[in-house]
Amino acid sequence: MYQGYMALGGATLQEQTFELINTMRVQRYVENWNRKVRQNGEDDCLSFMENCDDCDSAEFLFTDGEGYFLPEIDPAPWYDPTIRDSDKFFGVMGLEVQGAEDSTRTASVEASVEGGGAISRLRFGPREIIVRGLAVAADSCGMEVGLNWMRCQYEIEIEECGKDYLWFLDCCPICATDPNAPPVGPCWPDTYEELATGPLDCPPATCWIANYNEFVIGPNAGGYESCGWCAWIGTYSQVLDGLPQFACDVSECLVPYLRQFQSVRVTEGPIILNRQTMPSGGEIAEVEFTVACGDPHEYTVEVAVAGVQPIGPTVQVSDPPPDVPVVNPFFPPSASSIPRGPSTGLVLPTVWERSTIPFVPERRTSLSETVPGIMLAAVDTQVGPVRVGVWKGGELVSGYVLPFIPATGLVKVDSKARRITTEYDGESRTLNGFARRWDGDGFAPWAELETGEAYTVTVDQPVGESVELLVELLAAEKGCA
């Protein structure tokens, strides 16, 4: 079973739009549905599902610490109070994911007339991921609601130009064994007796609940923090098991395990492979769909290496004079050797005021490269051109020129998404031709850096014309294709 999570959406966690797989949601809904029908004296529990080991901590990351309860309470994305039986569909559990870990690199081989052959360079192709899941509902009417919702959702395109993201968990980490885990409560009861009197290994009795009100809000009328608790129970499952180890900051544990593919579309499905009503109650349907990824590389979530800050003090720098090629009169340059890249006609100054920001992307995963995101914002006054460089040991690794940065607007050069985003007057636009090379002509190259190595980022403004700028440095790790 795939004990994880998979969703389509935008570049940030808040922009996820369509949930493909959420095993933890299904299991929690089934548990709470069974509890509800027992309380009502009914006998239509979904007893065919065992409480498999799920990814407990992830539940709190995707619900802002609230946890899952029931479709009508959360509410679930498919729930609509005007649609009958939408509260009886519980979502899709993961069964199997194929293609997410396969390499897409290939090389062609051409046979030689004289024997042997020639091998081309390796190239990577698009990635195709096949996902199989188990849709679960309380009855056939709830299943019909869920399947119709899936068919409609698979048509959604979140962003134009094929830049949707596929979010998933690389694996479900055991957060409780992390040696850097923050402290949570000192204990948790194992029996009903301990629930009333306090666990045997709990420090003073004042750090345990004294009445039902404290059971709801925490011991000492909400002052549980002084007892070593960083949070208090919020779901029925936590009454049994206690808080997850990372209840204080679940993102510290899970965000490094979140992965993204980009330029994604669901190209086939959902296909219903099997559907049946269970003898003990409930309806299940095995579904399959195919996801195509235009960019086969796996990425982590962007993290801030240097948060939003004013650029520092400036120093004056002068560009070296351009190299003048020596022309051999007997062999003039041919037409094919003359650069034909795009030209902006942008005239750059030769003297700049430069600010320098250290940039050290932290290694958080086993992925091999880092792709930076550099955001610049003008506070009050438009400025331009602005030149940005990424350096290592005094050598220019990557650099580009922004013709201008609008007043009260921002420009972000995103090497992960391979695009340039501008925000101005409340509108966001993608302008990939906006940035130019270091010399002002041609399209700027996208930077790919070594994870864990030290770099510096420089921001140059024309001498005598510098204005107040804000800068933010982001980084995402990139895997092999």
C-alpha cells in the first residue's frame, strides 16, 4: 500500500487544488464514520478496513494542525451540503505508484558500417506515472458522488502553459526517532485508570487533567505549555495514542520529504478496474490513472536561504573592458560564426554599485543539485537596469540583467520552474524573455548549483542611481532524471 499523499496544484502547499491520493484521510474518515454509526445504534460499519499504519504526522501538515474528522465537518473537497450522499464518500487510498522512481534517460545507438557503433549522448524524456488507488464510500450512492467528482477534477488545469505541480511524499518518515525532535508531552496514559489519575511516569499531578474542561483544552486550564506540552490533543485518534512527536512544528519533520514534479497533467483516467459492495458494508472501487510530467526531475519544496531583507551596503565596481577578437585578414569570420541570439539593444553601464549577499543552500535530502530562486522588489522607486550574479570563489557561475524593477513591484527569477514572474499593480505575470544574459544580450541561463557549497549573490545598480531594494533568496533541491 502507498501510505502517502498525492495532489495536483500550484507551486506552494496552499495552492494544492486536487487531491489524487490521501490514505490518511480515508482511514480517519472510516474510523470516525464507524464511531458515529455505533453511537446511533446502527450496524453498517465498514469493518472490512483494518487500521493500517498510516502517516500520522502528515495529517497535521495538510490540515494546518486540525486533523481529519468527517467529510461534512472538515469539509472534504468533494462535499457539498446541497448534494445528497456527498458525506458518504471518503476519498482514495493509495495502492501502487509506478514510474516515479524510474530513470527517463536514454541514448540512441547507430551501427557502423565497419563494425561497432556510435552512441549518442544521454538525454532524458518525459516521465509517465501510473497510479492505482482504492476509492472508499459508505454505500453505492456515496461512491457515485465520488467517482463523478474525480472525473470532473481530472480535467482541471491550475496554471496556464503546463506548469502544474504534482505533490507527493517521498516516504513517510518516522518523526519520533528524529534526534532533533522538539519536546512534546512527558507522558500519555495507557489505560482508562491512568486517563483519570494521570500516567504513572507523568511529573507532578498538576500537569494532568483534573476535569472534562481540561480534557478539552489541556491541563491547568490551557496552561499545558508550562508542563512541557507543546500542543494538546485535537482528534479522537490522539486520545488513544497521544500527540505525534512533531505536533509543535510538523513541517520541520515532513517538509524535507515533500517532493514535486512540474509541468504535469493527468492524461488518462480514472479507469475503474474493479468495483464491489462489501458484505460487511461499504463500497470500494479500484481506480487507475496516468500522470505525465513534462519535466522528469524531482524537486523539493523551496525554502528560504535568506529571508526578505534590504540589500546591504554597496561598493563601486567597474566592468573590465570587453575582449576584442583579433581578426585574421586571410580568414574572416564566416556567417555561421556570427552570434544570432536575440538582442535587446540594452546599453549597460560600465560602473555599478554592488551589494553582496551570502548564499549557502543547506543539504536536506539526497538530491544532487540546487536550483535557486532570487526575488527583488523595489520599495518606492523604479530602478533599472539591475544586474544579478551568482558567484563561487570569485568566478561567475550564472548572471542576468533585469531591464527594470517597477516601483512597489517585484521580479522573481525562478530556476526551478524556469520562468520569470513579475508582480505589479496586483497582477502576476510570467515573462520568460524579461531577463537577459550578464552582458545584456540573449536569454539568461538558468542556474544549477552544488548543494551545500558556499556562493554569493551580487546585486548591481547603475552608479549614482541606486534605490532601496528588498531581496529574498530561495532554494529547492533537484534530483536526477
